[in-house]
Amino acid sequence: MRQLPVIFKRELGSYFATPLAYVFILIFLVLSGVFTFYLGNFYERGQADLVPFFGFHTWLYLFLIPAIAMRLWAEERKSGSIELLMTLPVSLLEAVCGKFLAAWVFAGLALLLTFPMVLTVNYLGDPDNGAILAGYFGSWLLAGAFLAIGSCMSALAKNQVIAFILAVSVCFLFIVSGLPMVLDAFAWAPRWLVDAVASLSFLIRFDSLSKGVIDLRDFLYFVTLIVAWLAATAVVVDLKKAA
């Protein structure tokens, strides 16, 4: 993994070499504020916490994170630079992990720029900052899961728009898998299958983390999901390269 830092720096720098990074961060910050203070009824709740802030992250990431991930591999394939990348002394694992980590760190930077939210709730009251920290950690894990899925979809598609649509579709399935309207469709299935489908939901897994409850099972869920989709990305890229 000696070349991993090289790939990481190359990819992270490429975000800030174009207006993409600044547009994404601006949109993320504006929408976070709108959802928290207006749709989340921040002041009407009368509680100094960030539950309304984290409550919209799953839906916010549904469209914003695939917008980051869609260029990871689709752009490389479209421009033909993927052939050059694969001829360099870089392993497939280093390329996949380097691209993913750069996108994940970029998403983390955008998330950190929401720190005025933390300052606001501490000014207005006496919040549980441990719970807020857990919420930020959970949100970053959630972003990583979205990015891992988006990375695989980007490797599958040669067009960024198609990669974006595929990523949004797959992520949407993971979000709604725990909703009653979906589980009702499995009324014929055994209980263990229904529970298994429900356990895949991002909403259920992130809900406890967003409230400051760190469950090892939720942490392992996101880590396992990230590793699995990155492994799938490596397989897809390898197959595309062979073809």
C-alpha cells in the first residue's frame, strides 16, 4: 500500500482543482441549515440538540454523495485515463482505496464545516456534546457507505449521469428497506427474513448513532458495508480492465 498516499493526494487535489468542491460544500451547508432551522423546527422544539440536523442527513446524502462518487471511475473510463492508471506501479486495491478515502475525507471536510451548528446549540443551551460527537461520527460513516456504493456504480457505468442514477437508486433501496411499506411486502416471508431486510436500512442504523447511542453492531454494519462495496468495486474494475 505504498502508493496509496499518492493516489489519495491526487484524487483529493482534483476536487479542489475545479469548482465542484466549492459548489458541493456550499450546497451542503445551505441545505443543512434550511433543513435544520426550517423543516426541522429547531427553535420550536425548545431543545438544545442537533437531532433535527442529523435527522435529514440520510436524505441529504442520497443526492449529494452520489454526485461526488459518480466521477470516481466513470470519468477515468470516459477519458481513457484508467488505462494509464492501471499501467502505473499501483495495485488495484491501492487505486480503489485511494479514490474512496479521498472522497470520504472530502465529505468529512464538508461535514466539519457545519461546526457553527455545534456553537449555536452550546450558546442556546447545555447540550450533550458527547452525543453530538457520536452523531458526527455516525454521519461520516453513513457518508462512507453512500460513497462505497457510489464508487461501485461509477465503476459499472461509463457515463457519470448513469453512475449517479444507479447510485441514488441503490442507496434509496438501502434507506427504505426498513420502512413499514416495504416490510409489509414481505408479509409472506419468515420472520428472520423480514428482520434481515429491516436491518439493512440506513435509517434504522443511523438513527441511534444520530442520537448519541454508539452500538457496536451499527458500527460493524457500516464498516462491513463499506468493505463489501469496495471489494465489489475492485472486482468490477478488474473485469472492465480485462474486457
